[in-house]
Amino acid sequence: MDVALLPGTAAERYDPEQIAQVYDAQRFRVWRRALAIVGPLLWFALQLGFDRLTGQLKRREAHRARQFRELLTALGPAAIKIGQALSTRPDLVPPVYLEELTLLQDQLPPFPNEVAYQFIEEELGQKPEVLFAELSPQPVAAASLGQVYKGRLHSGEWVAVKVQRPGLVEQISLDIYILRHLLAWVKKRVKRIRSDLVAILDEFATRLYEEMDYTQEGLNAEKFARLYGHIADIYVPKIYWHLTRRRVLTMEWINGIKLTDIEQMLAAGLDTKKMVAIGVQCSLRQLLEHGFFHADPHPGNLLATLDGKLAYLDFGMMSYVSPQQRYGLIAAIVHMVNRDYDALAMDYVNLGFLTPDTDLTPIKPALTQAFTEILGPAGALGVSVSQLNIKTITDRLSQLMYEYPFQVPAYYALIIRSLVTLEGVAISIDPQFKVLSVAYPYVAKRLLTDPAPELRQSLRDLLFKDGTFRWNRLENLLKNAANSDDFDLEKVLIQVGDFLFSERGRFIREKLAEELALGIDQWGQQLWQQFIPNGHRPLTSTPGVTPATWEHLRSLWQILQDAPGFEPRRFLPLVSRMIFRPETSQFAQHVARRVGERFLSRWLRQLALNGSRPSLVLAPR
């Protein structure tokens, strides 16, 4: 067989045409492996059919899901990886099966040391005993794609040496070739399946071949370090390139403790909850700031170092979220907070879950019902979004996506895998931990400071409802943003001020001017009544009540005072900078004009109603 034609070898990338070129000429080998795959799957399908005929489908569903997981484990590395991918595909797999597939482990028995040592020599050009001063006699970990040894360099550094399983590329290439033909056949004949199964498999295979190329994993690790290594309490191990090739990876050995090993964490004096919070914050940066994210943060890939840092390991499964997808996700969060489910339905179209020609008529009420069950009805106290866990949302949406024509994009499937895995780690440490409560301060900070037009629209959606400015939302945003780890009050105020007095901030500026004009008008009326108690009273008034606008402004000022880093002297240059901007003068003129218009309107109204000299105060229009 011409192995050089296989992706991950000379070509180094997944190419279904090259795979077909190799295996089209090996019919006997293909049919033998196909029978080994299709036979168990067909027997499983027949059992499902029997359950349906005998009315036992629901009763035996959990048993069949467990049976399916065991079947995939027996079929080998490719099937295990596909099963793990399916665990994030609610459009393809029923909810009970999703739950079971999340339990899939890619741990397999180790392969012989002689084979591993041979690979090291073939890839690095020298025997292991020459390259390393020390190498563990047995692997310290074995997974579906490779196994890891602990070693020491002649210069004294301890390293982790990962060696790929023998024949892995050929085995996975053959399985992908067979599955590609099988899925194309199923797609043509099963009308219920809406998703493009072959495209999904190709996307998965691309990621898998990248994961099998250890040089790519090394590059991923260095990119991850470049983007996130500067974050406080995050550590990324060093790659030793002179000892790294396609089938062998040598990286810095990390002495650390699994976050789920609570006893050892406590013994080392490490705060498990703090470590998880660091991981959540880092994941948010990955997903919403740079878009390059670690798609497999399970307990074995996250270690707490003895000096209190969170170390990321294993950079084989990485993915990327485009800027438009990032902004779309934030918009969806805003619409969920607002319980605006019609807009949320359109978010699903924009994010690629639904095609533009999808009839949203039946989907909007289904979304409303699903989120009403999760959050409570609009206008009610309900449940705060920050108090939900991600799995609660994904479990309910999984049912919806299985029933309606949703297609889960590959990038989103990996995001869910990442977040649900991280949340699973968090909940195992603290059952009351809410990932979204830790995440929302970061989202709030982004909404207040990011100049992107897409996020300005999201901010507008959040702050305005039917033309009314929602002060409580602004207060909530500032409170949450102040809880963000990298919150810089001075920077936030500068950015907010620059936005407010820019052309893009005109819509908020105009609404604020209206609110301030109303507040000044109400305050003026109350002041008049206070100093001239026997004068004319407004048609409707509530003596002694401070106008709501001023209450909100006072509340905002209190939030700023309570924020980390607040010092009045530091903000004097900022205030003077704002005062002398031409937009500030225009803003003040607009407020003054609107106050004058209200005063004149009341004056004319009383003149018309009383036919006498009007009072200076009347109820607002």
C-alpha cells in the first residue's frame, strides 16, 4: 500500500480523494473491515427494530445507548473519536444517547515498548537511550491515538514523550473511507436525517488528522501560549522541537494535580473553586476574544501546578470560531437574557443552525416553550440566566434540535463539548458551581467596551425595550463587569465615553438626553413645590419622591465608587476631556431644548385648560 498518499503522512492533511485513490484498489481489505464495522452496527439496528415492533423502544433506550457506547469502544480509535463527536450532536442523536456517549473514554491498552522505541528512532533519527538520559520503563498513560512516557533530557529537564500508535493513520483512513460511503448511502435513503452526514464526517476527519500530526499539536501549543499564556495563573508547557516529529511529541513535563482530586488539592493548599474559575475565564477568552480554543478540557488535560497555576495539556483537539460567530453567540446570549425568542430564532439562522429558507413559524413557539421551561415566563421573576448551568440548557435544546430541522455546525459542537466538559469538572468539585455566573461578568465587560458594530447592536438590544431605556440592565452590566478579573474602571469609562459621544453611540445619547430632560423637568417641578408650597400644584404629583432618573444616576455612581480601582482624582482628566468635546455641548443643548419644550408645552396646556395665567408647573406630558 502506498502509505505516502494517506493524509497525515506525506500529504499531512485530510483529503478524501487521496484516501479513495488508495483504498479503491484494495477491495478485499475494504470489504473485510467493512464487515467488521457493518456487522455489529447492523445487529444493533435489528435489535432497535425489534424493540420498536414490541413497543419496548422507550423502556430499553438507556440499555441500548449503553450497548452502543460499548460497540463503538470495541470498533477502535476512529469509532471512539466519532462517538465522542456524536455526543455533541443533538441534531443527529437522541438525548439519552447523547448522555451515554459523553462517557466514552479513549483509554486503550498500551502497545509494546519495542514498537514505541522503534517509532522514536525512525522519527528522531537516534535511539531513545541516546536522545534521553532517562525514559520510564512503561507508559504513564495510554489513549486511543498514542501513549505517553516520562523522560529526562541530558540537560536535566523532565519531559513528556508522546508516541503514536502503530498503523494508526492507515487504520483510521480505512475506517473513514468505509464510513463515508456508508453515510452517503444512509443519507439517500433515510429522509428523517436532515444534516449533511458526509460533510459532518469530513469536518470531523479534518480535525482528527490534525490531531494525529504531532507537529501540528506542537504548533497549536505555541499559538495557545502566545494568545493566553500571559493571562494570570495560566501555564502552557514548552515544546522541544528538536525532539518532535509527526509521530513523536516531546513537551515539558508538568508536575500537577487533577482538579477533580480534591483531597490532593486540599493537601497542597490549592483552592479548587478558584482553579475552575480561572479555567472558565480562560475558556471565555478563547471563545469570545481570539476564537482559537481548546476543545477537550477534560480532567486529564487540566492540572493545577503546585505554585497555583492552571496548566493546559494536550493541544491535539483545537478549533476556531470566526469573529461573526463570536458576535452571534453574544447576541444570542443577549436575546436569551431579554427572553426575545423571535430574535433568538433569527440568531440560529445567522449562526448556521437553520438554513435561511427554513420556516420559523413552528420553531418560534417551540423555542419560547423550551426557554420558558428553563427561565420562566417573560416579565416574571423566573430564573436568572447566570444561575443556570450549561447542561440544563443543552439538554432541553437537544430535544428541540432533534425534533426540528436544526443542523448543529461543527464549530458549535466543539464549543459545547468544551463548555460541558469544563462544567462537568466544575460541578464535580462544587455541585452549586454555575459556569454562566462566572462567565457573565466577562460578557458584560465585552458589551460595554468592545467597539465592534455587532456588539453595539447587542448592547442596544439589551438596554432598550420598546423605546424605553432600561436602567436596571445598565446597572447590572456595570456590576457584573466590575467582577471581571481584568476589569479596568478607567479604561471602561474612557471606552464607554468615546462610544457614547461617537456617531455609533448616537442612539444611546439621544435616549439618555430624553431621560435626563424628563428627570430635570420632574426635579424642577418638585423643587418649585418645595420652595413655594402654596403655589399652583401639578395636575398629578407625588411630593417627596425623587425622580427615577436621578435614583438610577445615583445608583450608577455608587456602583462606580464600589468598583475596584475607583479614585476620583484619576477621573478629573477624563471629565475635562469629555466636557470640552463638541458632542458634549450638543448633548447639553439637546437636553436644555427638550426641558424648554416640556416647560412651554405645560405652559400652553394650562393656558388652554384654565383660560388664565398659567402656573410654571404642571404634570409632565
